[in-house]
Amino acid sequence: MTTNLKSEEPRSMSTATPTRAPHSDVPTGHKDQKKVGGGLFDPKQLLKSFPDAIRKLDPRVMVKSPVMFVVEIGSVLTTILAVKDPGDWFGWAIAGWLWLTTIFANLAEAVAEGRGKAQADTLRKAKTDTVARRLSTDGRTEERVPGTDLKIGDLVVCEAGDVIPGDGDVVEGVASVDESAITGESAPVIRESGGDRSAVTGGTKVLSDRVVIKITTKPGETFIDRMINLVEGAARQKTPNEVALNILLASLTIVFLLAVVTLQPFAKYAGAEQSMIVLAALLVCLIPTTIGALLSAIGIAGMDRLVQRNVLAMSGRAVEAAGDVSTLLLDKTGTITLGNRQASEFVPVRGTTEAEVADAAQLSSLADETPEGRSIVVLAKEKYGLRERHQGELTDAEWIAFTAQTRMSGVDVDGRKIRKGAAGSVVAWVKERGGSVSQDAQALTDRISQAGGTPLLVALEDAEGARVLGVIHLKDVVKEGMRERFEELRRMGIKTVMITGDNPLTAKAIAEEAGVDDFLAEATPEDKMALIKREQAGGKLVAMTGDGTNDAPALAQADVGVAMNTGTSAAKEAGNMVDLDSNPTKLIEIVEIGKQLLITRGALTTFSIANDVAKYFAIIPAMFAVVYPGLDKLNIMDLSSPKSAILSAVIFNALIIIALVPLALKGVQYKPTSADRMLRRNLGIYGLGGLIAPFIGIKLIDLIISLIPGIG
């Protein structure tokens, strides 16, 4: 555990629920929300995507994948040669299976895109043509205009039952909004002017009250429009890693193309001239068609896995960056801790008993419906045997509500005034009434802070005067299993930094309990930005979450910036991902999905190259065994005939693509471990598997072909 780096930003994280505990910044809880869509792979989707796979045979589309473009050229060439010699069954068989290889590759991509298109159709239903009530510049008159006529800066009025016409920020009022069309969660959310819950999305519906909204996006560029473009792939561009891998695959294809072209003169000289159909089959089997066919599908599926968890990645680059992240900035509240502080003990000052503190604390909390307020009532009942009283029993009581200004709440009853709240506020209240504050009150407050808790002072004013009775110890409960999760991240080489607005003593205690590598206490936006830049200067990739306007600069600076959907428009614009559930804990899942994407791509690339090596043993001996009998020793599969060997290899080459589509879409199982161990594991499973699979598959296909009369 290291010491605190410096201070950082006041916690600006929000969870999905808008309510907050009255004596702290802590959100009262987060409600799990439905995830969009179902499973990642549906066999029925193969049939639904088949027309798209045929349309993708357009050379203008195929040229984007150099490997598969070469396969398509080979398909056209062998088809022409087969037409010239209609009686040659071998030529027709090779041509047919080369076309199937191309179609299967397109089908893999079409299936991956099909999931996104289905989600896009659902989103389009939420995108209705609305009539907006636009305010005049003086704000006194309204005019009804089509939502498509709205411009950035326009003010519109929305009341209960209205569909919000465009993305914007609430500048006046508060309302309950149904965002189920976007998040899939039926529970409404609160949107209000000011703070971090002002952003609204076009296409969502106002359920109650009245708000004035300032439009922040142009028509056609709303959040729903961007979601539609992203999930159906219209806005997808190749990532740097994909481009680099495509260049490698194209280079290998050129090398093998030159090898095949130069092979014919040598074969002719040796008296073993090969037909163009055989050479085309050889080329297709040599080049890395498996990864070439699945590369695009792997990238699309990676973004789709995020969508399944209600996270929108604005680009594939962001998903890849998540897989390479080496530093995680995690907000304490709602991410590391539950966000609901629980009362753990009542600590009296000298001259007061625990029972007195418990009684006063329980009375002052009867009207407090927050989780921390409820925990105080329950603790007083369970630990000190106090009967759980109810607010309705105290008919003559005057309840004092918590406000951000007073930072206290309480009750006036039976000639007594009881207050509980932040230490400074309660001490000031006591002194205003001429009361005294016990000298050990500050020591108790410091002790609780050092233990990682939050102290709430309890004070009483009665006939004896005003005085502090004691301290309520509210404990921040670290989520179960977080220490193990952080240990897994540490094994993966990822550094974790806890961000909190707590004082350094409290932050240090919670950081040690949770097992994070570092922490940043009393956070400010400037400190968070400085930390990100410092980590990046050391060559590290940084991921963080945020929801407030003050988070926007840091979200934009981070390599992976996950904005909460409940946050401001500025935060969502700055980040390269948006979490529709507004659950900051999901940042760890996002990193794991990014790593799974990179692992899947690496594993299938390893399998593809190993696969090609094994296919040499099927084709090369079959082509030259007659001229060079010594090559027959390489025919370790003992294939029945040269033509059967070549055809079996081509058929296997096509079938292995369709067999690997589920793995490409679902992803290779991810296990937290070091990069070295992961590399050894992939080489062992997918490298060795890629070598063995062709021997088994080609031999089985050869046995089947040999049984066909006139062919075998």
C-alpha cells in the first residue's frame, strides 16, 4: 500500500438512483438494470444473415479484407475454368468450395452485424417524430415546431406525457423521466437543473412535472442516432491493431502468391505441371484465411459484448484500449464500497452513556428514510435493546430535515432538541446555544476517521443546556470480493487507484481494507487530471469513470473514459464509452471485455497460422509425390489420392471458418493472469490445436470423398 498521491476530485460519481443519503455525498444505492439483448450467438441468425453474406460478395466490399479478396478472385478464376471444361468434376468442386469459403467469411461478419441491426431496429422505434414547444428568446411565448427544426441553444418546454424532442440539459425545473427505450430499465429517473443529473436524451418521455431544456445537439446527431450508428456498425472503423494485423495478413498473402506463381515453372521443369485450379486451391489453403475471415467479426462481437452489458463504446479503438489498460482510476463510492454507510457503534463522550447516545440517535433518525438513517434505528434496537419507535407515535414532535446548508437533521420533542450531523455543523449548533463541547469529541471524531469510518455527532439541548452526547460511527462497507478482484488485476499487471473526497486518514484505511494499490484523497478535478497525465507520461494507458461536467476534461484525457448515462452532456461527450446503467463498478468488466477481445484475436490468429502449416502436409505431397517419390513420406495422413487430398484441404478450409464463428462471437474464455502465462496457454491450446485439427479434419473428409463412386 502506498501513501496518498495527493488530493483529488470530490466524488462526483452517481449511481442509477437519484436519491442521496442526507449526511453525506454517498448515493443511497444502485439498482441492477436489464441488459440489452440475449445470448451472443444464435444459430438461427446464420440463416437470417445469409442474404447479407451474399450481398457482401461485391468486390468493393471484399477488397477491404485483402485475404478474402484473394479468395474471391480464386473463386471467380476456378469458376471460369470449370465452365470451360464442364465435364471436370474436380474443377466444379474446387470452385464451389472456394465460393463457400468466401460466403462463410461474409456470414461470420453478417452474423456479428445482425445483432447490432436488431438492436438498432429497437432503438429506431424509440426515435419518433416529435413536435417541440420552443420558447422565444425572451422566454415568454411558445411556438410549436417539428423536432427536426431545433438548433443548438434552443429552449424547449416539456411536461408530463411529452416526448423529449432532442438531447439537452435541464435548465429549469425537475421531472421524472422514462428512459427505458435507451437503458431497458422500467424505473423512472429524476432529471433536474444544475448538478450532475441535468442531461436528458431525445426520445425519452417525461412522466411528471415540467422542465425547460436547452438543446445541445443538432437533429440527426442525438444520442439515439449515435447509438443506432454504432450498434449496427455504420460508424465502425478499423482499429489500429486491426489495420496492423490486416497489413501482416496482406503481406503473408503476397508472399504466398509469389511462391505459388514461381512454383509453376519449377513444376513444369520437373514434369509435374499443375493446373490453374490446383494452384488456386494451393494458394487459398496457404494464406491465413481463417483469421482473415473472422477478424472483422471478432471486433464487432467485442463491441457487442459491451452492448450486452449496457455499455456503448464510441469506437473499436476504445475497446482495444480497455484491453491494454495498465492503470484503473476507481471512484470509492459505489465502486469499491457499497455506497450505503451503515451505523456500527455509538461512542459516548465523557460523562454520557452509550444508551443515552443510542436513544438520541434513534429519535433523530426516525424521519430519516435513507439507508444510513435506517441503520441507526436498527442498531439502537438490536445492540441496546431500545424499542423501535415510529414517527407517527410522536404527535407533538417537530422534525428537522437535513439540508446541504445546515448539514444536520433532528427532532424537537418533549422539550428536548436533538441534532445529528457533520461534526463541524453540530459543534457550531451547540456553541450557538451557549453549550459546551467535550474535549474528547474531536479525538473520537479523528479516531473514527482514521479507522475509515464517517463520524456523525449527536447533540442535545434540554433544561441542562446544549451539549454533545457522542458520535455515531458510520462504516463504509467495502464490497464483498473486491480485495480478490484487485489481486486479480494486480496479477494482470494493472495498477488500481482509489479516488475519493474523503480525508487522507479515512481514504488510507479504506484503501488498505479494499486492497487497492494507491489512493487519491480530497480529490479535485485538477489533481485527477494531473494523475492521469503523470501515468500516461510513464507509458501507461489509463481508464476512469465520471459523470459530472467537472469530470469531462479527465474523461477526455483518459485512454478509456466511461461516462455515466445519468451524468451531464459534457461528460458523455468527453468519454469514449457510456454506461447506460450508470454503474461505476462496470469499469472492471469493461477492462476484462477489452482483454478478451485481444486474447480472442491473438488465439484465432495463432490457430489460423498453425492450421496453414498443417495443410502443407496434405497438399504439397499430393502435388509432387509422382515426380518426387520421397515426398510421399510427408503424406502422413495417408490420403487416398492427389485430387482427394487437395479437395479435402479446400473443404476443411471452408468448414473450419463456420465452425469457429461461435468462438469468434462469444470470445475466448478470459482468465485473469499474466501476459506470459496467457501467451503460453494460447500457444498450447490454439497453436497445438491448429496443428492437430487439420490432420483429423482433412483425413475424415478424405475418407468420405473416397466412398463417393467416380470420385474417391
